[in-house]
Amino acid sequence: MSETGIRSVKKPGRTAVPAAVLLAAVLLASAMLVSACSASDAAVKKGTAAYEDSDYSLALAEFDKAASQKESDPAILNKRGMAAFGLGRYGDAAADFEAAASLAEASDKKEVQKNAAAYYANLGDCESRMGQSDQAMEDYTKALQLDPSLSVVYNKRGNLYFEQEQYGQAADDFSSAIDLEKTSGDDQALLSLYWNRAEAYRLNGDQQEAVNDYLIYGQMAGDNLDNDYYAKLASLYCGLSQFDQAKENYQKAIQLAPDDPNLYLGLAQISLSQEDYSSALDQLSQYISQTENDSGADQKALAAAYGDRGLCDQQQGDTEKALADYSKAVELDPDYAWAYFMRGKLYQQMEDYENAAADYQKAQDLGGTDADQ
């Protein structure tokens, strides 16, 4: 929300009158103008103080008084809009911001015209709050066309693109904001922007760019990093087949959130890909123990974990545990063809050909093979 702009006073028009009357009229008009200006300025001053104290009701009342005296002053309309916004009256606020922007653009004073960008940005904020994303996007764009130096507006438009899952455009806007903020010295703003762009890159499939931004964010944030940061970085490293870095970040995430089962599952997938069945067995057991009694757990994911642990059991030579885990996998997910196939192989090794044939048939009926996990 931007408060900016210089108040402009509308000058009264002239009419032809006798000289004696003219002098009296001028004196009277001057007195009325001074009185109006004084009353308006006093109301603005009082309203501003109330706004700064978050007393938006009083601020709105005072700015309303000021606006009644100077109805064509875009700066006062903007202030009144800000107070209405603070009260959650977004429709009223939008009307004031729209009027302020139109008046500012139509002004013949450059110092007034330049503030139209901020008014359009404020209008975009209202529209965004009211769920009018397309209109907000349009007004943020107007603001940037009038003043391309508004980094905060690039960020806001980027957030709108992000919400609309237009991650490439979001990343572009965050990039523009970053370029502008680099010279401002506002490290907190830059920190948020690097996170935003990293998220946009990640969801857009730009894995290396996302990693680069997460690393910059991590350097700037110092010790203020959570498990979500490390987990996302680990997942990206997995996508880039940089498994050592992925494991390191999963382990850091687990240190911060040992009760998050998905972290163990992510680590287990790396161990399985490296055929480190002993580590995978421990990690899958952690995942299973934390999710098996959770009624809200993803049953297919849990079934897959049991199936993977069955493979680890089998590789470790523990046939009974492998059989139990494969059986639990198909109990949780009766359509899990790979688990039927693997259990069939296990039955075959145990020379239980009847059960082996039944499982092979079930896997075939489901369209599964030994490669389909």
C-alpha cells in the first residue's frame, strides 16, 4: 500500500463584476479558500496521525472531511482509500484509488502525474483482496508502465502469476524486483524475493536455477533455515542426480524435523537408487512406523514403502520379513502389480509354486512386470 502524491488545489473560475464588488468578492473568496485549506489540512494531519496509530475508523472520518473540501485532490482520495483498505472495505478503497489514479493522470502537474503509478498499485491490491486477479494484474501492469522502478509491484504481480501457476512469468517479475532491490540495501526484501523466485523456478521445472536461488537465500538467511528449506533443496538435488548433496540436505532436514516421515522416504529413495539396501531398510522402517497408524496417510505411498522394504528384506536374505512386507503392500493396495510379482518370485524361490503362480497371474492381470514398481 503506497501513500504518495502532492495535494493540488482547484482554483476558482473568474466572472466579470464591477470593480468595487470584485474587490469584496476576492477578499471573501480568499478568506473562504484559506479557511477551506486550513480545515482540509487539519483533517489530513489528524487523519494521518490516526492512520499511523492504526485507528482506521478515525482516519477515514478525517480524510472524508478533507475530501469534502478538496474533492479533486488525488492525494487525499488515496489517503481515504488507504483508511478504507485498513478497515477491509476494499470496494470503497478501490473506488478512491481508481479516482485518484484518473485525476493524477489527467493533471497538468508532473509531480502529481508521477503518483498515478502508486495509486494504480493500491487499486491492484484491493482487486487482489477481492479475488479480482485479472483486474489486479491489469492495474499492477499500468503501475509498472508508469513507473518501472516499483520493485514491490513486480513482486506483487509475480505473486499473482504464481497463484495462477504461470511460474515462468512469476520468475521474470521476481527477477525484475531483485535487480531493483540489489541497489536499495534492503536485505529483507531481497531475501523474500530470492525465495519467491526459487519457488517459481522449482515449480516451473528449472531445477538448477532453483538450486542457485535457494543457495543464495541460505547464505543470506544464515542460521534461520528450516526443514522445508533443506527438504526442497534435497529434492532438487535428486532431480539433478546429485545424490550426495541430496542426502546431506535430507539429513539436515531430519535433524530439524525428526517426526516428518516424508524426509525418511526421500532419503530411502536415494539409498535404493544406490543399492544401499541396509540404509534404505532403516529409512523405510522409520517412514512406516510414523505413518502406519495415521488414518490420513496416503495408503498407496505406504503400500509402496512396504513393497520397497520387502525388496530390502529380500536383499538382506530375510525371506520371512520380505514375504510379510510384500503381503502388507498388496493388502494396502490390491492393485499393486509389482508387489504381487515380487512376492511371486519369492514364493518361487521358496518352491511354493501354487502361490507363486497365483501371484504371477495377478500381476499379469494388473498389467505388471518385474520392472513396474
